[in-house]
Amino acid sequence: MDENATNQSADQRARRKDATRNRAALIAAGAELFDAAGMMPTLDDVARRAGVGVGTAYRHFPNKYVLAQAVLAETMEAMLDAAERAARMEDAAAGLTAFFEAVLEPQASKRALGELLRSTQTSEPDANDAQSRVERCIELLLQRGREQRVIRADLAATDIGVLMSVMTHLIETFGEADPQLWRRFVPILLDGLRADAPSPLPGEALSREQFLTRLLGAKG
């Protein structure tokens, strides 16, 4: 390889590194501004916070909503990673607590991203993947909980999904008054899932098809 080609290759690597760094800075700045002020900040505001040129920002993201989707993708991945760590915990009861906290905390603490997390604005493949990963976490926790006899035997995976929806509605309704209010109700919820819960569950749990149909219908 001649010297010119070597220099050209080095320049290309440097530009790619700069582009990666700028994109990461924009996503971090977007997360900070959207968390603080919802979707009010403009892409120009994000560029200034990130310390990059406005033109650079628009080369990466044509508008703030595309940037919000990139921030959302990172937030969802972090949320799912935390949920999967919870599902691998040896103590099933502690794992279930950590699971609820992992799924609910981003919705409560990140104003604009919480709205996106609760919307249908994620792409279908991404949404399906996220749903599948959450379901695997729930199944692992329930299986381990039954083996350890700390989670009631008549609990179905869709029951956990419904409870998550109830907690999400609590965040939507009361989160502006108190973003941390949901934490008060997690222990109440978890006490009802214990193996020594005093009352049997009446009726039948929803099937997965019924649950997803109603969940997606409610979001639409």
C-alpha cells in the first residue's frame, strides 16, 4: 500500500471515529434535554448542548423525533438489560422486585422517553423483540419462584403483564404530581404475588393472544 493510500485510510478512520463520537454526544445531550423538558427542545438546542455544529446534528438526525427514537433505543436496551439481569438473580423474590423496578423506572424518570416507551412509535421488529425479551424474563422469574416456593403457583405470565400495565397507567396518571409514586405501590403489588398470599385468584388468566391484542389495542 502506497503512502497516499495509507494516509487516505487513516483519514477515513478518523472521520468515522469523529462521526461515532458526535452521534454519541448528540444522543447523550438529547437524553438530558428531553428528560428535563419533554419534546420541547429543538435539534439546534441539542447540538449546542452536545458541543457540535448544527449541520453535523442534521447530518446524523433529520429532526428531533428521529433523535428521540435513537435515545429511546438506547433507553430500551438499558431497560431490557436490567430486566434480564433481574431474571438471572438467584433469589426469585428479589429478582421480581428488581424486574419491576427495571421496567418502570425509565417510564417514570424520563418524561418524553416514557411517553415514547408507552406509545407505538417503536418499529414493529424492535417492539416484538422487546416483548419477547420481557416475556422470557417473566417466565424465568415465575419458574424459579415456583421452584423456590416464594411466588404463588396460580400466577400466569400474562398476570404480570397486566400488573405492569396497571403500574404504567399509574405513572401516566399521577407521575406529574409525584414521579416516584409508583415505588409506593410496588411492595403492595409484590405482596399479592407471594406464595403465602391468603386469597386464591378467581377466574382464568388471559391467554398471551388476548393480552397482546388488548395491550396493542389500548396503545393504538
